[in-house]
Amino acid sequence: MSSFNTERYLNDNGIPYRTHGGNIVSGYFNIACPFCGDHGFHRGIHPQNGYTNCWRCDKQSIESLIKELEQCSWKKAFSIVKKYSIKDCDIIESKEEIEYKTTLDLPKDFSQHFPQGYKEYIEDRGFDFLELRKKYNILASGSHGKYKFRIIIPIFMNGRMVSYVGRDVTDKQNEKYKYCEEKNVVVPRKDLLFGLDSVKSRTAILTEGVFDAINVGDGAVAMLSINFTRSQVLQLKEKGIENFYLGFDKGELAQNKAKELEGMLTFAKNINYIELPEGVDDLGELNKEDVKSLRRIIF
Ligand SMILES: [Zn+2]
């Protein structure tokens, strides 16, 4: 892991910043946000987490902020981040390292007994319940506790269950997807990839959500968010994947993020964008016939 030498970058470029005062969280360098035309030092850059937050607009990666500040290409922005990156050991760590678990303990009320409503949710989305249970070891959460009324999808990496995500079957809870709490995970959220073990060649389809990847089948990897991290990208590289098919949601935000990801995949030989048919918003909605022909083209 490395960090972005924010202080040096800002000084080198004569960008005014503040490190304390109103609204400034300790450890952050705050600058005027170039995305929303702010003059009040609302965008905070944290050297270690790879992201920048604005009180007025949106979260952005460091690369995306530099691209905006310098009005340069993604390639240039990435090379600047690289130039200003420093190894963690060069920094005096103020925060204690979180110790992650070595095995994942599932809550006791997760079970293989699926009430009718859970099965219906799965079938309504066009999936085969028995196949999902067998292939992905999905579980039902029960009707109590933090994860109530959710289908639990375990996340395996290198054959180990390292985390899980629960999908609300009622569609009425605040969070559609609820992840295993960070204090209980084996692999933290920012490093998670779903389906990486299913990649058996140098080619992979990258999706946003877990059901997108399940619908496409083996060789599809869900990034589980559109805030892609360098650690995720590094794992894709280490897996030996060179040919990427990006299959993110149709919306503008997801498509912009896909472009950002393209800039991060510097080692890729080919990067293609999957074009979804009319009326289909994400790969999870693609019908069986279309999945078949997509797979025939790609694999
Ligand atoms: Zn802003």
C-alpha cells in the first residue's frame, strides 16, 4: 500500500490548503473544490485512503481530483499520483492498524432454510433457486437482527469465505445491500472482489453488483461498488487478467466511473465496454439468451 504525498503535491503546485479550522477533519488537507466551484476549502484530501470528499458535492478519487485540477488526461493524472506516492513505512502512522479476522463467523440465524418469500425473490429475478444455493452457497438470514429478510451471498476469495453481503428481499429496507461489518470480516470491503476465483483465463467481465456477476456466470467479477480501489485493481492484475469487458450500469455516474477504472487498468491489453440492449439497465437484468451470446463472444 502506498499513500499520496498530498502536502508536497499541493506545495509544488501552489494550491492553497488548510489542515485545521472549521469543518476540517484531522489528518485531511482541505482545498477549494474544483468540482463545485467552491471557494471555502470544502474538499478534503486524505493521503492514505485514496479518496477526497467535498462537503458540498461528491466523493472523488485522488486521480479524478488531479484530472480536474490540472485539466489533464486520465493517463497524466495517474502518472502524477504515482510520482507523488510514498510507501506507508515513510509515514508516521497515527492510526492503529485494524486486525482482521482469520476466519469468518456467520451469525447463528443464517441458515439454509429459505422461507417462500426469499425463494420467490430469487425466482422473480430470473435465477434458479437450487442452482444459486448449490453454486454460490447462499443463505437466508431469518426474520430478526441486523440482517433480517436478506439473502446472504458469501464472498469467497482464494477458496475462503472472507465476507458476505445481504440483499433485502422485501425491497423496503433502507439499505438494499448490507455488508458484513468490518470488525468481523477476513478481507476488508475495499479489497473485496466477488467471483475472482471463477476466472480461469486471461479474460474477465467486470460488473458492479453481485447479481450482475452471478447472472453472467463464471469469469465475471463484481467490484461491489463503483468506487474502485487500487487494491482491487492490483488483485485483478495478480490474477493475470489482461482482457477486460466492462459491464457497469447504464447510468452516467457508473459510466464515468468505468472510464476512471479504465485509467487504472494500466496493465490491460484490451478493455472493451459491454453494450446493454434497449431496456436493460444492468447485467443482472440480461435474459438467458443474451447472456449466452455475450459469453460466446467473450470466452
Ligand atoms: Zn465540491
